[in-house]
Amino acid sequence: MATQDELKKQVGYKAVDDYVESGMIVGLGTGSTAAFAVERVGEKLKSGELKDIIAIPTSIRTKEQAEGLGIPLSTLDEYSNLDVAIDGADEVDPDLNLVKGGGGALLREKMVEVCAKKFIVIVDESKLCDGLGPGFPLPVEITPFCWEHTMRTVAGLPSVAGCEAKLRLGSAATGSKPDGDEPAITDNGNYIVDLFFTSPIKDAVKAAEELKSTVGVVDHGLFCGITTAVIIAGKDGTLKDIVCIPTSVRTKEQAEELGIPLTTLGTPESRFSKLDVAIDGADAVDPALNLIKGGGGALFREKIVEECAEKFIVIVDDSKLCDGLGPSFALPVEIAPFCWEHTMRAISELPSLKGGKPVLRLGSSANNQPDGDEPAVTDNGLYIVDIFFDEPIADAPKAAAELKATCGVFEHGLFCGMTTSVIIAGKDGISQKP
């Protein structure tokens, strides 16, 4: 079994290998796990694998380590937009909210990491929790002036009710365990109050807001809605990446059974509106890599997730390839139940869908072959009309635009101009387009 330091090294190295490229501006975190990411950046610069990197350190300790490794450094004053930041965390909840600041650098870490297009968190699995608070005390950086008053005010906030507030003593970088008699001093000349909880913080986002609005509080260790991905080292030495957004209730249930942490595009505090990659199947693929999707009834949720991905990878067998969309698989259209017959007639009259025959889907929304007598209902509470064609759709992008503009149409199964590449399973093996 790998040691704690070996696990930390694994995730630190993987984060750099997977997310740092030449020419990037990189935020370097603070702490025992982040130190391995800094080490890896230095190694790859020295070997020539990385070039033209500019790094923004989040503490004096990280700055000194990076200087010793020959990593070019700058500050947010020069570069306010970072490509990626990599750092550890003291706790990670199922929504990828974090507690950070055990090393005392929480203000500088937050200032740097909110400026990054991607914030990659590296931890071992002991840092995962069902709710923030009990597993690691929440640090709050406060001004030395009237610190006892500020500590009492913080402890009295409704969102952190029940906590025990303690002034951090000794070194600011030793977490919540005292190693001296004098107040710990941060790199910014402030004190740290650690909040100890016996039960999870009920609303981390609200707690973050209340703490930040308290006079005397400089910042706090709640990092909510900032994380792009978490790389986790398991006790068995395996590595796991978390950034999973399901496109249907069925996929959500499958992922939950497999123990995959999930989030959504829709939470107010979420920054998951940009995905690294989305992977999905398709019902038909034309030579321009336009698709028909929605045979399983999840076309809207699939589209809203997949259009947010930097790369959309389609996986099919070669029976899904076609010269033109339409004849090989019916085009699904998700519509409002209200006056659905009117909407279906309006769809049938669209010029771009001339010759198409719309049929209301019956039974299960996951099957475009009727398997019941009642209208199929999607995860969104809507109906599906399947349009059957004898001839290919002449202009798929035009059809997509006309469908989207039709009153009563929620979304359609034409995915045009979204595909990055298609991986195809054929009789002779695997191929890829382009």
C-alpha cells in the first residue's frame, strides 16, 4: 500500500501532466500535496517538456520552493487571468466545495485560484466527506485589531451555529494544532481563527457569504463553486478524476451506483458551465459529423451538457454512419404537452422537414418504438415527436434552426457543428473521424 506522501506525489504529478501545457500561466498552491505539483512543474521545465511557463505562487513558502526549482514567477498584478491553478484541500464535499487554509495561505490561495480558468484540486481520499466541517476545522483569517471581538462575532453567525472558535497559535502553517503560545501570523500579517464543528455545515455557500460580510474578517477557507476537477489518490494507489455531469436520470442512477461523485450545470454556486470533455453515443452520423440523437429520450439534457464541453467525443458502431440524416433513424423533437397536436402539425409544415412524418412517441421515452399507449414523458415532463423520413434531410443546420424557432418546441435531436471527433467500432476494429 502506498504511503501518504506517495499518494500526494501521484496526484500532484498527474495534475501537472494532465493540465499544464507550454505557454500557460499557472497558479501554484500551498501545502504538502501542492508541493509535489510545484516539484513536477520544475522537473518538466528543466527537462524541456514544458516551456514558457509563468507561475503565480500562493504563499511565501511556495514562492521559495519555485525559485529553488528555477520556475519563472510573477504576480496577479501582472497576470490576472490564469490558465490553470493546482492546489490541495483539507476537505472536499460531494458538490466539490472545499475547506482550505490548513497551511495558513487561504487568502492568497483564493485570490489566485478564482482567477484561473481551471482549478484542479489534488487530494487523497481521506479528504472526501459527506459534509464540510467535522473532518477539518474551518479557518478564518481575521485582522489582529480587536481579534477577540471578531472571533466572538464569527462564532455567533447563524450559518456556523454550534461551532467552537479557537485562535490558531504558533505557526500559521501547522493547521489547527497549536505549536506555540503566540498567535499564528499569516503571510499577510493577520491572525487565523479555526472553527471546529461536530456536525456538517448545513449551507456552505451561506456560511461563506456570512463570514465574508463580517467586519474584521479578511477571508475564510470555504471555497464554493470554484473547483473544476478533483484528482483523488485512493489507498490502493489508484487515481480518480471527478468532473461528472449526467445527462439523464438513468445515467445519474448508474453513476451513483458506481460511486461516481456528481454535480450539475445548474447550481447557482457552480462553475461547471465549461466541461473538459463530454462523451456520448449517437443514433445517426453524417459525413459532416452532424448527428441525430435522442433515441433514448434525453436529447435536451444531452445537448445542454455537451454544448458546454471543450471536446465532444461521439462513440458509435459503424451501423450509425450515413450519407444523410433522416432515413436511418427518426428525428426526435421534444415538445410541450400543451396543445401537442397543434405543435406536431406546425412541425410537419416546416419547409426544411418536407416529406417528414411526425409521430407522437408512446410508452417509454427511452424507446422510439411504441411500447405503451400513453404519451412518452421525458425527464423534463415533456412529450417527444419522432419525425420519420424516406429521404435525407437536405439541410440539417437549417432544419435545426427552424425547429428551434417553432413555438411549442423545447429542443430537437439535431446536433450540428458540435462534434469534435467520432470513434467508430467496425468489423475491422476501431477507427476515428477526423
